Amino acid sequence: MAFNQEDNLFFMQVRLFRLAQVRWNKKVADCVDIFDKYEVNDYIETCYEEYHVQGDEANLDDIEKYLYNKGANILKEGNIIKVSRFEYSMELLAMDASMNLAEEMKFPRTKAFFIFMKSETGDMLFNEDTDMWMNGPDYIADEYRREMKAKSK
């Protein structure tokens, strides 16, 4: 699957969200609140041309400076980002599943991603022990739908 610029931007937003969540040692909901309150995804979009030629660490450092200048207090556990060896695959799957859900729900991609990440299915995807990451994005989106259907009963 070839990505266009919109897809590349969305993947960058997904990746930086996940790396921030890990680096700041925040729960998904707390990280979503920070990204929403300080419009971090809009900032990433503004910085896309610069960010797509830099590394993840430099981009995350810049986001932290942006947040500091906005008055946010981001406490970091450390400067080393330690993620699963399958993180990249997990992020791509989350991106694809969120795009699927966004189209269905008529939501912006980033909103669908944040909703997905707050779900048990999102937790399972980023938990290496569940092997959810071994499935395709359509299966993962279907798992999310089943979870939401079960919760609505």
C-alpha cells in the first residue's frame, strides 16, 4: 500500500502519540487529553515538512518544547524510549484500523485513532503478549466493533 501525504501525516501523528505515551509514561486517556488540549496533532501537521526528514527523538523533543511553551507540565520517566520490537507494526495496524473506523464513523482520522486507543482492543493491540498485532487491520477494526457492541448491551 502506497501512502500519500495525508496518510504519511496521519502515521506520523500516530507514531508520535505512541512514542510520547511511552516516553512520558502516561495512560492513553491522559496522553489523548494532552494532545487534544494543546492541539498537538495540528502542531505536527504544521511541522510536517521538517518532521518528515528528522528522527522520532528530535520530533518528540520539539513537541515537548512546544508543550512547555504552552504551559504544559510533561514529566518524563527518562529520555530513552523503550518500545516493543513490534511497535512499528502495531502502529501501522492502529493507523489502518483507525482509518477504517474513521470512514465508517464519519470522524477525522485522529479522533477515530484516539477513540480506538482508549478501547480494550487498542490496549490489546499494543500488548505484545496478546498477539493481536499478528492480525490484519480489518480484523482489529472488527474486534473494536464487537467490543463496542458488547458494551452497548
